[in-house]
Amino acid sequence: MKLSILDQAPVSSNQTAREALEQSVLLAQTAERYGYTRYWIAEHHDMTGLACPAPEVMLPYIGASTSRIRIGSGAVLLPHYKPYKVAEIYNMLATLFPDRVDIGIGRAPGGSAEVTNALSDHFLQNVWNMTETLKDLLHFIHNDHPAGSELAKIKAAPLPEISPEPWLLGTSKKSALLAAEHGMAYAFGMFMSDKDAVEIVNLYKDSFQPGSIQSPKTILAVSAICAETTKQAEEIALSSLCWSIQRKNGEGLTGVPSIAEAKDFILSATEKEELRGMREKMIIGNPADVKNRLLDLQKQTKTDEIMIITITYSPQDRLNSYQLIAEELLE
């Protein structure tokens, strides 16, 4: 099984943003050491407790601090940007780190309505035009705009020997169909979707038309926390779960709470039900249980790869979770 990591660069309540980003570098190094295929870092804007609004700034740092693992965005929120500039950035990364760079593409705003307005003038219109924007980006990445096109006159230099690998990230049938239409690899964000993963992945594969790649290629992104015992894993997960509820309520402004703080968090009946729902979407347990659930997911969806997102209060708990999973599935 191929395993990878999605990092949202979470900031714990006892950390600074700089310390959280330093932990992201350590996580990428750890992932490489234990045989993970790729490390992606997400893009968020003005979200308290998440430290990375600019993957294009972190990725050179990550790339220079590692030597083999693939690195990329999870994702570039394309409606905010011009495709030419995005292609320049990731072509330059692919020039610096040959055959190691992915460019994950998404269309979410990544922040509040106010943030969206601050980032782009016509976000909703840009979302509507996503198909054409994506097409232009892929032409710039592959340097193959149709002859006669005005854009064929320019290149997103430097042109690397091996282009960055484009992925479309999504949580719905619409994104699956868009990836299939453009012949792109597809990453389904199961951890943030209520849609059936088997149905979405099958829809993508059945609709796929050769393009950037010649056959379908998928990643399933899941939330998982592993510890030596299931009881420990559940305690560790409580921090992330309670923080999700706090953020939804406009609280949790100091970052991911400690386990002790999470245990003291008073939940309403509605919030308890929300927490149960979130827990059901996560994979939480000891190494053998987590291994079995991941293998079962792969068997059900026939995905090529599973990407794991893990948010904990303690950076060591996060590293330990990824290590335990790797020792079960990658060694």
C-alpha cells in the first residue's frame, strides 16, 4: 500500500505559528524516513490554528530539508489565482526538485467571505470558469497550448525536465467528473466529505479520459490517529474533535487544545452528536486496528494510495501516529 501525508500545519494552544511550521518540516522528514510516498501541505487563509496560507513558500523549505519524498500543495485554491503564475511557481519548484513535485488543485475559498474578497475580485465567477482556468493551467504545465493561441506565445519558465504532476482535489461528484474530463489524477477528500467514497472513485474511473495521465490514478484522503492502545488514541483524538467544534462556534482561538483542556470542554447535546459524527468519519485506534481499517478502505475503493491527515495537540503524538502506521503497512 502507498501511504502519504496531508499536513494542515496545525498550531497547538501552547505553540507559536513558527513552531508549528518547524514541526511541519520535521513531519516531512519523518515521512521520508518511514517510506511515505508524498507530503502535501494545505492552503488556508486567516484560519486561527492553521499556520500555512502559502504552500509555495513552505514547499522550497520542505524540499531542501528532504531528499526523496514527493512534495506538493493540497491544494492550490485556483479561483484565487491566474494559472500562468501558478504554473511558473510549480515549474520552478519542479526545476529545483526534479521528479518530486505535485501540484494539487482545488476550488474552495480556503477562508471566510471577507478573506475571499481580499484575495480575489470575482471568486464566484472564477469558480464558474474553473474548467477553462484548469485547462489553461495544464497547458502551461505541459507547455502545449494549441498552435495559434495567444497563450502559445509564452512559456511558464523555467520549464523543468519533468513537469510537476497535476492532481485535482475534491469532495464531490463534480470534482471527480472534472478530473476525469481533463485526464488528471484525482484525490478525494473523504475526511471532509459526506459522499460515498466508493461511488465517487468509481465515477471518476468510469468517466476517465486520457490527458495528463493515460489511466486513472487516485488518492483517498482520510483522518486517522494511531497510538499504542485504542484508549490512548481516543484520548489524543479528543483534542482535535473538540477543537473542530470550538472553531465552528468561533472559539478555539488559541489553537488545538490539550487533552486535559478537551476533557474539561462542556458539550451541549447537539455538540455531543456532532462529535460522534466526526469520530465515525475518523480512523482512531491501535496499530492493528488502524491497519485493518485502512486496508479495508483500500479494498472497498480500490484506490492507488491513501493520504493521512492527523491533528493532535502534541507534535510527538502526531509523529508517533504516523510512525506506528508506517511500521504496520510500509515495512
